[in-house]
Amino acid sequence: MALTSYSYCPFLLFESKSLEEKIREDLSRHPPSISSISLGKLYEKELSIGYEIPSEVKYISKKVGFGLFATSKVIKGSFVGSYTGVVKVHDPYSSFNDYLYAYPTFSTSSPLYSIDAEKNGNYTRFINHSFDPNLSKHFVYHAGLCHVIFVAMRTIDPSEQLFFDYGKSYWHLRGAPATI
């Protein structure tokens, strides 16, 4: 996929206003964990302004595609960014792409939702997989919604590529991960 084949959006978008209202209602009835609420408060400013660390997208290879690289030092524990895209009801049969991420819900009775960053998203969509990542992902609660955020697991040097572990279920559907 070309670097320019998507629209940049710093915040979550919703497939429809009624879907956003339904998710907010579900979250009010089934509140998230205390740690999700605490992390949402800790990173409230970053989430409110759509912050991402200073970074650049670089082409890596035909097999891997693009990757995201820090352009300044990132201190351990720093907020790196929030995964954004279009939140929609997850349909595993008609909407499969490499930029889907499960939208966190805290209710077993809610339908499954996904964040689709294929056509709309921010630079976190270019974070690649590693079994030895420098980022951790967290599900946080902020302003009545859940968010997927990335936090530095260690100090990251300028020009270092950003990675997180996509997890076994991601690779179960796609085969072995591409390597640089």
C-alpha cells in the first residue's frame, strides 16, 4: 500500500453517529477496568490533542512496506500515540485487511468492533511487529470512549524504528511475520 493511499486522522472516527452512541452507552453500562481509567487520566492531554511523538514514516522493503521511526529521543514510559481509524462493527468475512485492530470493549454481550486504519488513520498504523518490541500497547478509557495507545517500554533513540508485538492471533491468520 502506498504511503499516500490513506487520509491522516488524529482521532477515532466512527462509521456512524448511532454506532458511536451505542458504544458510549455500552461503556457506561459496562465500565472499563480501574487501570484503563487511570491510564486514560495519566495520558489525558495527549489523547485530547491527538498527540504522537515526533516521527517519520520510511520505506523498508517490498515485503515489509513502511515503518515508523522516532525522530527524537523517547523516554521510557512516554506516550507514543493512539491507534486511530474508523470504528465499525467487526465483520471478519468482508472487512479483512492488515490495518484492522480490535476495538476494546469491556462487555461480553457487546458486538465485536474494530478500528480500521486502512483508509483513515494516523502514523501509528505504520508501527511494525517485533517479538522484541520497544512499545507496549494499552487499552485506556478517556472522554467516554476506549482507545488503544502505545507507550515506550524503554528509552528509544532518534532514528530507531518503533515496534510492538502484534500477538499470536494476528499471525495465526496471516502466516509468519515479515522480517526486515
